[in-house]
Amino acid sequence: MFAKLQALEDKYVQLENQISDPEVMADRARWQQLVKAHSDLGEVVDVFRQYKKARNDLQENKQMLEEKLEPDFREMVELEIEELEGKIEELEKKLKILLLPKDPNDEKNVIMEIRGGTGGEEAALFAGDLFRMYSRYAEKKGWRTEILDANETDLGGFKEVTFVIEGKGAYSTLKFESGVHRVQRVPATESGGRIHTSAATVAVLPEAEEVDIEINPNDLRIDLFCASGPGGQCVNTTQSAVRITHIPTGTVVSCQDEKSQHKNKEKAMRVLRARLLDKAQEEQQKAIAGARKSMVGSGDRSERIRTYNFPQNRVTDHRIGLTVHRLESVLQGDLDEIIEALITTDQAERLKAEQTD
């Protein structure tokens, strides 16, 4: 591991010299590529340098103990040795995680699709709760959210809503949210006070760039129609809504959120690219034995992953057995504890897999 890390630090220094070279800076495209490569190595090199310094400090302190020291000073050195050994252990763990293979999609923006499942109007209201939860979480992270398409119900829920979250590391943070989310509560539509169970499905897709997935225009059928729902007279009478069918895969995407046909087509293409990339990657994963064995990162959207229980003020993530008793704050976007636990579990599983290979 040490040799690999030293090679990465050498590469980092080399890149540092290259990006400050006037000849390289004159080639804007190459310079930006090198700056990104330099930035990508920044964290692992910083931790490695801390690790090397801690090891050197430990060696110096151990050498000091071989000398004749005053009792108070010896005690201080021994205490520092203990602290350094703990620090080195923590840095070693961090370095092992940083050296794990990176998901190429981790830095991408996210396209999320939330659909009300079993439970009728109550499921649609819950889908609306999930949309607001992720929107507030994104806002706290300083990310930007934009609705791409929505099918809203009269009570303010969503039969389905598709939106993009733009921000550094959005996909790496939110990719474990795919699956069935279940709610247990007394619905607003229930007069008898009985607890109902409803569900909504969440799909998290990395947003694909045009370079990620090539779409032949001849493979597309584009239909125009009048938008339905709120938006005023022009929305309901103008053919501004767009439906795009990708003929080879049968993938259908529609968008009617904007009054402009051009904008709706643009948004629909963003969703189509993301779905086709996801489909291609899923097929690739299936071809690689065991690629989706991780209970956290299975990506199975039919799997029940989390329950939101209102009577008990409880949120439980079933994949990792985590329960928190602060449902309202979670629905207000306070997701850090749950998301960090999912990421940590995934990292631990991947480290274990690396060691057994």
C-alpha cells in the first residue's frame, strides 16, 4: 500500500508542476484535464502526507525513550506515542477507503424519480413528502434542485415527479436512496383514525452527459400533446408537452412542466439519457458476477429499504438495521446520519471484499 501511495504522491507533484507550466496553460483543454486529475488526487495525497509525518514523529519519540529522560518528560513522550499510534491507525483506515475503486458516476448530478405506489392518494402525498425531504436536504448541502416533470394530484401529492439535483458528489451521496420507501400513518383522507401503510418508489440515476451515452436521432419518436394539470389556459391548449420514445429499448419519457416545447424536449432528453445510461450499466453489472452483491448498493428498486412510522416517530433503514426516533427532522431533510451510515457500511463491505479477493 505504501508504494502505491508514494506513486500517487509523485504523480500529484508531477501534475502540480505541469499545471503551472506556461506552455501547458496555453492549451486550455489539456490544462483543465490536468487540474481535474490534480484535484482528484488531492485528498488521498493530503492524508498520506499526514500519515508519513505521524510515522516519522512516532519513530522520533520512540528513539527519545531510549535516552535517559526526566520522569515527567518520559510520561509526556509515552502519552504522545499512544496518541500517534491511534492517529496512524485511523489514517491507515482512511487511506484504505480512499484507495478503493471509485464509481465513475460519483461526481455526477442526480436525476431522481419518485412514484406513488400502493395506497392511492395517500401514496401520492407520501411521494410529495419524499420530494420535499430530498429538496430540503439538497438545499442544506448547497445543491440546486429543478423539477423536470411532475404529475401532481389535487391534494398536493405526486403520482410521479422527476427532478434533477445538481451539486458536487450528489450521486455518491444519494445513490443508496433507490428502492421502496414505506410510510405508516393515519392518512389525512382517513376519518376513522386507522393507521394505513403506503409506499413510494425512488429511483436515483446519475445524469448522463452526451459523451456518456450516444443516442441516434433516428431511434427517437417524438410526440407533441397538450399539457394537463395546473398552469393556465395556454398550458392546456398549446402542444407544448413532449413525449420521447427510444424505439430500440422501448423507453418512454414525457415532460410537460414548461410552457416551452423546446424546454420540455431538452428536459425529456436529460431524463432519457440518464435512463439509458442506467439501463446500460445495469446490464453490464449483471454480466459481472457478484458486482451487485452489496446489500447497500444492490440498486434493486423493488426492494423495501426504509420505513417511516409516524405513531412511533421512527425511521428505520432495513438494509443496515438503523433506527432513528426523529421522523419530523428526517422529513425536513436531516438525512446526514442515515446517509453517512449507508456510505460507511458500503465502504466496510467493499474493504472486506478486497481483503478476501
